[in-house]
Amino acid sequence: MARNNSTVNLAPKMLRSIEEMRAFEAVRPLGLVPTMGYLHEGHLSLVRRAREECAAVVLSIFVNPMQFGPQEDLERYPRDEGRDLALAREAGVDAVFAPEAREMYPAGFTTEVRVRGIEDVLEGAARPGHFAGVATVLAKLLNIVGPDRMYMGQKDAQQAVVTRRMISDLDFPARLVVCPTVREPDGLAMSSRNVYLGPEERAAAAVLYRALTTARRSGNRSPEILEEVVRETVLTEPLVELEYVSASDAGSLGPVTADTREVLLSLAARAGKTRLIDNVVIG
Ligand code: AMP
């Protein structure tokens, strides 16, 4: 199943319409890596994993307006399709699905997929409507691309939990594969939004992963103590403001209980105008 990595890769097929995507005849198993583009090593790690496990890989690039709030960065979200295509080719992607917003949301579009409960906590509480946008676009992508496996990053832990629930509840015949967070050498989680950071903010942002690992290393599993260690560590960095930190059950995203197997310690913070998220799982 795994393909030879040493050959020169052909340019991926560029598919702009749903019709073209549906007509693409892929060998199976087919892997889908959904992204909003401006690719970095985090995205490429998902492509590599998909290449190892699948016979063909589709990368989608779509800055999904439905998952952005009115005050968020939809307009200025970084985009560079030429660079993305070169990276996709290098990584051995077979097809890139990059529709326009009006292709995905034509006039009259009104359906919304809600994953009740888990969409309302953590990021969902901070960004009302965000996960309805995420779940809706992923349901559409699953229907349009028809993959056997879909690859997502642990960086967006809640997105993975919401997606797993939706795949199960709506009987999509695809398996979700969640891949580890890829980090910069100083620990900052790779993100397309990191380009917004000025040099001082960029250096300061490393405090987030330092805070999460300090809490993990404390050996404590009490949610209050884990959260307090993160708060105190982030406070040492004046350029970074913590929005929330939360220790929750990694499976349900509810409170940590005696039955909790893994604790998800997750946070959101701002460095200047840039909003960053990160998490670690404590087993
Ligand atoms: P995005 O383009 O930010 O919507 O991300 C597309 C996919 O890449 C999502 O499944 C993310 O979780 C994943 N991803 C983003 N950043 C990273 C990272 N640093 N490490 C691993 N996966 C990531």
C-alpha cells in the first residue's frame, strides 16, 4: 500500500468544483487531509501519514467562512496557493480540492451540522458557532471526497473530538486518524496564524508549551492544580495573555472524574492581536 517515496512526484490534479472532485477516480484506500491552506510542517505531517497508510491522498484547501465569527480574521487569514501547491506536490499529494466559497455555499444554502454539547465548551464557548461551521464543512467534504480515512491534528483537539462524534453519529464510512502536534524547536505549535506574530511576540509565545509541559511534569492530575501551574507560568510572560486554560476529560471534554483515563489540558491565549491555541494530553 505504501508508495515509493524516492520517485519525482507529479503535480497534483487541481480540482475546483464539486463535480470535478466527484469524478476524480482514486485508488483505494483514499486519504483526505482537510486544511485551510498556508501549509506548514503540521499539515505535511498529516499528508505523510496519509501517504503511508493510503493508496491515494486528497488535500483540501478551503478557508471556510462558516467557521469564522464576525469579528475574526477571515479576510486576513494567510493565503498562498502557489506555495501550497508546490508543497503538496513535494509531499506526494494526488489531488488538491480547492473550491471557492460560492461552490461550497451557493445561494440558498441553509443546513448546519451541530454536535451538541461538545461544541459548546472550550473553543466552542470562546467562539460561538465555530464548530457548527467546522462540522458542516467536514460533513460536506466527506460527502464530496468520499475518503476511507481522514487525517487531522491533535493541535485542534476539540475539533478532532467533535469530528469523531459526527462521523459516528452520521455513519460516515470513514475513519478518523488523529496525528501528533508538530512544533517549532522552542515548542510553539506550528500554525498558519504564527505568521501574524511580530518577532517579540513570536519569542514570547513559546511560554504556552512551556506552561503546558511544566504542568504535565508536575505529575499532578488535579484539574485545579494543572490549570494553576499553567496560569502562573503564562503570567511570567507579559506579552502573552491567557484567555482560558482548562483540564478536561480528553474523551468527553467534560469534567475530569474518577473514570477519566486521559486529561486534556488545553488553552487559548493572545500575543498581541494573534490568538493561539495549544494542548497536551496527560495519561
Ligand atoms: P488548518 O489549516 O489550521 O485548519 O489545519 C488543518 C489540519 O492540520 C487540522 O486537522 C489541524 O489540526 C492540523 N494541524 C494544524 N497545525 C498542526 C500542527 N502543528 N501539528 C499537527 N497538525 C496540525
